[in-house]
Amino acid sequence: MKNRLLHRLPSFAACVVIVAVVSVMPARAEPVRVLPPGKLPHDKRLEPLKDLNGYFPFHPCESPEAWEKRSERVRRQLLLATGLWPMPTQTPSHAVVHGKVDRDEYTVEKVYFESFPGHFVTGSLYRPKQRSGRLPAVLCPHGHWANGRFYDAGEKSVREQIEQGAEKFEIGGRHPLQARCVQLARMGCVVFHYDMVGYADSRQLPHRPGVREAMNTPENWGYFSPQAEARLQNMMGLQTYNSIRALDFLSELPDVDPERIAVTGASGGGTQTFMLSAIDPRPAVAFPAVMVSTAMQGGCTCENACYLRVGTGNVEIAALFSPKPLGMTAADDWTKEMAAKGFPELQQHYKMLGAEDRVMLEPLTQFKHNYNYVSRAAMYGWVNRHLKLGLKEPIVEQDYKPLSIEEMSVWDEEHPQPPGGDEHERALLKWITEDSQEQMAALTPTDKASLAKYREIVGGAVDVMIGRGLPDRDALESSRAREEHVGRYDLELGIVQCPARGEELPVVILKPTHAFEIEVVIWIDTQGKRSLFDDKGNPRPPIAQLLDARMAVVGVDLFGQGESTTDGKSVSKARLANKDYAGYTFGYNHPMFSQRVHDILTLASWMKNAYIPAKKVHLVGLGGAGHWVAAACAQASKAVDGAVIDTAGFPGPPPYRKRVSLAVDSAVIDTAGFRFADLTAIDDPDFLPGGAKYGDLPGILALSAPRELWLAGEGSKPPAVVEAAYQAAEKRENLTIFAGKEEEKEAAAVEWLLR
């Protein structure tokens, strides 16, 4: 049979392959089924979820220009995942330094300061003696060694370490975290060794508080609750912000040269090292030990957050530090294959940037997970060379007198430990929430310049949360399962495919017979493509009305709907890799909400650019589907060379030029009052981490301006931020509000489309 679409549009053949298949289903028996009964689409999203133990290769970019674009996107992803897009309002740290202990070559002082109001970072400050001027400095996060900064390996363990050649001295082997700081101070560096949350003196919150029923409340919630995740409040974010404030403290000391600061830690401290170095431009040298690899990405909740590694991994995150000096070690743990998997790609990446001598891996796979004497020696040489300390190598670590817990602990009678527990946790998250709300309110657009800023921050956030924009036309294919002529319209059933991503969408197209250049309505519904038909298999009245007006109507089963489920019903619960923490699932996999938005974007691009292409594409989201369409509209723009949009500001690149062309010309959205903040379970199919942070659904709707929008479900007036966005775009006439009766809504929407 001759393919009528290819005959109609020869240019279509270059990007879409259509295969005609003789249907085995009796005509009209089941008008919306594309695949044979019992068969699911060949969709990778139906496969098991990815988790932290997956494989995370790094694919270097081909040019510095490509890397500039990619690195901005990944850095923004890290900031968003940790709740730092935009940065919280910086408050006074009220740093206290006391309790100096004097050693022959260095001193050690006790430090505490506030990262957030009432929440304290604690640590030890090592300073070399008999040095003048501004000195190089090293920031040291410690990792998951028992009791952290107070760690003591014990006599038996250190004897075994010495026998293996992992340690040289008994003191250094028993107290390896102190040994690192002492040696760096002896090398002439100011060193700040600070506590992870829940370790040593940082006792206001436990390190892994986990899911707790009492903290899962609509107000005054705690970490790990759906409310916290809806605002991207997580322990990794708290710890990362603590690291930023620790860097603030260290770099602002009068005896520190802020241009010569290194960061080094191992294990969980290695995670903090490459995270801080990726998002903060101030570190000059980084040495994350035994953590960077293509294998296990970090097992603790303090190393995971929603969105953090979707489409990326630790090797690429470490690469964000390039072209500055990046040193690493590997051990007989999840990093043991780094020399063959991950490091060669980092070498290629640094070479592409003209800095191949600034990346190093010391593969010490004869030792288990560690930051031992041998590993520390590799770090000392790296720091010596790249902080330009001028010391003769090899640098040999010497024995020392360790500090007791009493000498290290920052709390005493004169400096009492601050209150902690559940009430402190609630107060901390309340402050973070209110600060974020104030920032979002301040972003409300008032003119075109502030609208551009709103799009930069809120649009940049939504871009990460959805994780995808419009696919290119040459990324899409399709196959036809069935076609027939019925009265005044043609019915086509087929699959729209995104082969590179392994995704397939069952689609039904109704179009007026002999129609060529037509407008297309993509009808999104909670019932999928079945919503186009009545019980007898005929187009429902509003669909027939659109067809009579010479418009094509497209229905689709989004992921988790219709033919992508085993029973044909929409899923009621999203799959989870781990039910105890959202970050273990959504740190590696797109939420189902985002996946459904991906499908809408795929279909919009296909209809606009490949299938017809359509004169205009209209998105319709009624009957509980409006929030999916709202998010799709926010992402349904395609950047090409042209006008200026300002994207300046930390930590992105300088302003760049782009013009926005709309793949969706207008939208019909019934929100039905939906809000992400109202969801109470992380396995809700509509759960979107961060969904409540950026103005919730109204914040996303505001990104539709200046697109023509028919909006229902919000009462007689649009949400304030939506009104403001359309006023700022000078296109208020493009916003239509429906506040009529429920039974009149669908007819009113169709009437608006046909205006």
C-alpha cells in the first residue's frame, strides 16, 4: 500500500520512517488500541529503575564550546537538586574561634558558626606557626568514619594497617583524619576540618534521620517528608550548604589567600569535595579520594538527592572542576575500575581543554576503602605542586601528638551546645521555606527584564525538573498500525518513537478527510487516547466539533496510561527504587510526572515538525491533565540564534543569544486547583520533587507567557504570578480565564479553540 503521508510530504521521509502494517483487529471493534492485546510498547521506561549501583559513564564533549553549554546545565542540576537554585539568603555566621591548643609547629583552635540562623557548623582550625602573610588553605570534609573528626581506629586496626603498608605510624594510623590536617599545616597551609551533620560536635540533627511519621505533616515538616522533597529540602543540600559556608569562613580569614584554597576528603568527604568544587568557583585545587567512579555513586542519604544524577554521574560532576587541578585515588572498592572506566575519559576531557597535566589518578587498589598514609602522600604532592608550596618531594608524613576529644570539642561551659532535635529541624526547614518563598515573590515579573530573570531562575528550575525540552525532528520516528476512512474523517493508529531514548507512544489521529495544511489539537487526558471516543467507538461531541471545523485531533497514551500498562488502566502508584528516601529513586530516574511531560513534548514536536507539519499545534489538558500540559508548555520552546535573553549570574555562563520559537501555539489548561504541595506520598504518579518550591503550579503556568492560554480551575482571577507574567510580556490579551460551570467547561474550551 502506498504511504499517503510520504506521498503527501516527500521531505517527511528524511526524518520519519513509516511502516505500513496490516491490522489483525476487526475494523471499529476496538478503535483506540494500537498494539495486539497483551503486548506492551518497547519502552525502556518499563525496565527496572536505575539506582546508585548502576553504571554511570562519562562521555566527554568534542569542544570547549559544547562543554560550556553542557557544564552549565549539569551545574544547574546540582544546585537545584541540593536546594541551592537560587542560593539561600546568606545570613551572618557569628563565627566563634576559641580554645587554642599549641603544638611546636602549628596551633589548633575550636570553631563554630551558623550556616543558617540557629544551625551550626563545627570544626577544628589548624594554623602553621612562624609563617607570615596570606597563606594557602585546605578545606577538609571528613567522610563516614565513626565519630568523624574524633575518629580513632583503635590499636588492633592500626597494627593491621601498618603490617599491610597502609600506615607508617601508630598515631597517624589511629587518627588518620587528624594526620592529614597536621601534615598540611606543617606544609604551611591553614586547614579547616569540619563536621558532617550528625558527627562529632554537629549534633543538632542526626546524620540519617530518615522517614518519620511525626515529621510528615502538612505544616512544620521535617526532612525526608514529601513536603520537604516537594521543596528540594534534603540532607545533602544542608551538608553542601554547610560546605559553602565553611569555605566562606576559611577564605575570609585574614591569614588566608583566597586564591589558593584546596579541598580534599575521602568517601563521603570525597563526595563533598567534588560537589563543592563543582558548584563553587573559589577552590583552586581538588582531591576527592576513593569516591569518583562510574560504579556506586554514594550510599548515604547525605550523598543523594532528587535529580542529582539523572543523566549524569560522579565522573562528570568531578569534571565540572576542569580545567583546574583534579587529583584522585582509587582503592579496592567501587573505585577499583576507575583507571579503565572513567579516568581515561577525564584525561580526554582535560586534553580537549588543553589541561591534560591537571588531572591525576593514583590507583591504590591493593588497599581497601581508605584515606591512608599512602593515599595521603599522593594528595600532599598534588597540593604542593598546584598550591605552589615549593616543598621538595616526596613529602613524607611525620608522626605527631594527637588531640584528645576534649581538646577538639567546641562545646564547653562557656560555649554551650545549641538545642537540636525535632523542633530545631522543623524551625530550620521553616526558615528555609520562608526564605525561598520570599525569593520567589521577589522574582514576580513586572516588566520584560524581570520576566527574563524569572525565566532564568524558575524556567531554569523547571527545565531540570522536567529534564527535557522538545526533541529534534530527526530524533523521532513512527510506525503505522492501522488506517481507515470513517465518514468525514480518517482514523490512524500508530506508534511515535524516540529511538535514542527507547521510548514509544501509542497514538491515535483523527483528521478531516482530504485535509492537508491543518491545525492540530493534541488532546491530553487522564484516560489517554480512549478519551477521544464514546462507548460506541465514535468521536465524542467536542472531538467531532473540532473535526467538523477541519482540525485534526490527536490522542495518546502517556507513560503509565492505557497500552503502556498491563491492565490498560492508569497507574495509581509510581515505582520506587527505595521507599524510604525519594532521592534513591528520583536521584537517578525521572519522576513519572516528568516522563508524561516528555511524551507530550515528543508528540508536540512530531506534529509540529514531522507528521504534517501542522500550521498550528494546540495543547488541551482537561479533566485532570492540566498540570501535565502546563509543564509541557513551559518546556515547549526551541532555542535558535537570535534575540538576547540574559542568563548572567552565579554560577552560569555569560549572557548568550537565543530566539524562542513556539512549538505549541496555544494551550487549554484546566488545573482543577491542582497543587504539588497537596501531595502526601512520594509514590503518587504526580509527585514532582521541587514542584512546590518555585511557586507551585502557578509558577509553572507563568512560563507560558506570552503564549495564548485558556485557563480554568483557578477561579475568576488568574494566579497573581500568571497575571504578572502576561502583563510583563505585554500580552495580557492572550490570557483567557474561564470561571463558569463545570458542565460547560469542555464546550467553552472548544469554542475558544475555534474562535
